[in-house]
Amino acid sequence: MGFDNETAGIKGTNTSTYFQIAIGQLDTYTPMQIAQYITTIANGGYRMKPQLVKEIREPNKDGNEPGNVIDEIEPVVLNQVDMSEEMLKRVQQGFWLVTHGSKGTARGYFKDEPYNAAGKTGTSESYKNGVKTWNLSFAGYAPFNDPEIAIAVIVPNAYRDGYAQPHSAANIISQRVFRAYFDHNEKGQPTTK
């Protein structure tokens, strides 16, 4: 826990707790922890140390191209998940079905995108000023077969009954992040989408 409003989670009181935990209920995670989890699934089970900087570059006088690399920050593997390759592939396939399967909760946002994302949507109940609301989330990676980027998007208090489509805000933001990333890689400069 690192922020004033974070909590350690909610302890369940009966056997139904196991079923709630199986679908991701009763625990709380930061967006960074969710991104680390998604990265672990995407890269074949290696849990990586979160890092904000990949490299440090010299300034470039003309400003059109990045300067020479001064220092590179190497990735750090914290550990490897104790899971068979078959089980890991099954989880990865489940993530792909969320974005491409006929009943995928994010299919409408990702099935026709060229970067072939995989991910997981989420909706959790919350309260704001005594009014029941929902937090929406999407965590995913792309491309599915050769991941380059993993993201976690959480939209707190996104909607109340009847005021928005479940998952839509987090999916739209995630779609735009993926598009910006891949557009930047293709053109060499950030997009303004």
C-alpha cells in the first residue's frame, strides 16, 4: 500500500469466499500490480520488476530524432510463476477470447484492431458520496503472439445504474492507448488520437 486511500482488501467470512476470490473479488490491487500481473501472463510467467525508465538519451539539437543512448536500464526478473506451460497458455487463450471470442466482454473494442490485443475486463462495485457506482477496468497486452506492451486501466466511479455501458470507458481508453503506442512505433512520433 502506498496511497492514503488504499486498503489491504476485505476478508471473507464463509465458504462462498473461495468462489468470490476465484473471480477476482474481495482483494484490492493497485493499477501497477495489475499491470505487473498482465505482464507476467504475457511474457510466459516471468514476474518483472516495474520500471519507469528504459533508457536515458542525450538531447538532440534538431529535436526530430532522439539523441544517443547514455544509459540503458536492464529488465529485472523477480521470479517465475510456478505454473505449467499448458496452464499458462490456457490463461493466455482466455485473455485472447475476451478481446476476440464471440462472447468476449471487450470484443467490440478490439476484435478488428490490427495489434491483436488480449486482456481482461472487470467491474467492481464502489460508493461515491453514498451512491452505488462501479469501477471499470481493462488490463491487457499486445500483440498477443509477441507482446510489446502491457497496460492496466482503472476508471473509478465510472457509472451508476443505467448511465453507461459496463466496461466501455476502460475499453475505450485502452483501445486509444494501444493505438497511440503502435502508431508511434510505426511513424516514429507520438500520435494525437
